[in-house]
Amino acid sequence: MPGYDPLADLYDLEYVHDHDVPFWLALADREPGPVVEWGAGTGRIAVPLAVAGHEVTAVEASGTMVERAREKDASASWVVGDMRTARLDRRHGLAICAFNSFLCLLSVDDALSFLRNAREHLEPGGLLGIEVSALSPEELVDPPGGPAIRHDFTRDFPDGGRLDRFSLSRYDAATQLMEMRLFYELYKPSGALITRRAHDLTIRITNRDELLLMLRLVGLDVEAVYGGFEAEPFTAESDHLIVLARG
């Protein structure tokens, strides 16, 4: 599993969006029983679920991420653990593996281990939701001349500071592994550089049919496939792949 401890202090500055949260809240309101999030990070999704009154267990491999999550909300049950092997003391009506946490499983065996573990932690008839980025073949192919550094985004803060992220990536179609080097530059309001760092990250790209097959192999019944958080159909133009499967 990729290590996120070195990025824990930047994670909440980097990922500020919440457009996906209403989707998971709606599922939690619909499905009976407690909720577990696998690969919860610093609680970007788990915290709103807990604040809304749901009984939430949040599993995250990075202990530093979990420390930051506990500072945000102590009502959820925060667990430092590997999503493939973590053993919890109860079953859940809804399990969430969102925002590319599934792509951190770097082999089919790893993915199947997680799916079996997730199924075993579902109540009979419980629902597992997985969301990953949907990348087209054109997005995965290196540009002419090979990979180039790109500017991913700038985050401007209310105090005048900012965070810039750059990245360099290469995709291996044989293994479906994408190796990335992420570069972060954090600036004070004065424009002075606070920190500059690099972090290597590898993820494994999966597509719809492979994910559906893996779910069926572990005994989960696919209930819905969406291409976005408004439950729109999945198409070749979709930016997201969301699959709901029932235990």
C-alpha cells in the first residue's frame, strides 16, 4: 500500500472539494446500519457522515492521517489498518471505498483481498460503494517525447498563501500501474517559500469490466454503475466510475 504519512500535513490543503459528499450521505441515509469507510484519509467523507449522525468506522493505513482525522471529529471510530486485512468488531450496512482508495491496491490479488474483507464486514444485504477516476486511453498515453512535468493546480488560501502541485507520471499498460512523482510548493502570504518536497506514488488503474468481474468473484452482486455523483450513466466520457454492489 502506498504510504501517505509524508503528505498528511498537506492533504487537507490539497483536497478541498466536497461535491461527492452528498452522494455518500444519501446512501448512508438510505441504507440501515452503521457505516465503514475504507481508506478514509483525514476524514473528508467520514467526518460529514459522523456529523450527520451516522455511526461511522473509518479505516486508514496512515497513522498520521488518522491523528489529524481524530482532531476533526472524535465521534467516529478511527482505525489505523490495512483495508485488505483489518478486522473490525462489527458488520456494517454500508461500506464506502471512495476517491481512488481502491487504486492504491497494486495487484489483482490485493484488490480481491480487500473485496473479500469488505464483504465479510457487511451485514447480510449490505451495500459496498466504490468510486475511482475513469481515465481514457488517451489520458494514459505518454505525450510525444515522453512524460513531461505538468502543473496540476494552485490552491489559494484566504490568508494569501498558496499551494502549487506539479506532477510527472508514467503508465505501464502491461501492469496497469501508474507511477507518479508529485511536487509540492507551499508559500506564505508574502510569497516566501515555506516548503518544497517531492513524493513518489504508484496506483493501479482499473476499468469498469475488471472491477465488475472482481466484485462477482468475491460474491458481491452489482446493483448499479454510475458515471458521476448525480447517478448519471457511465459512458466513455465519464470522469468517475462508481459501482454499488450488495453482499
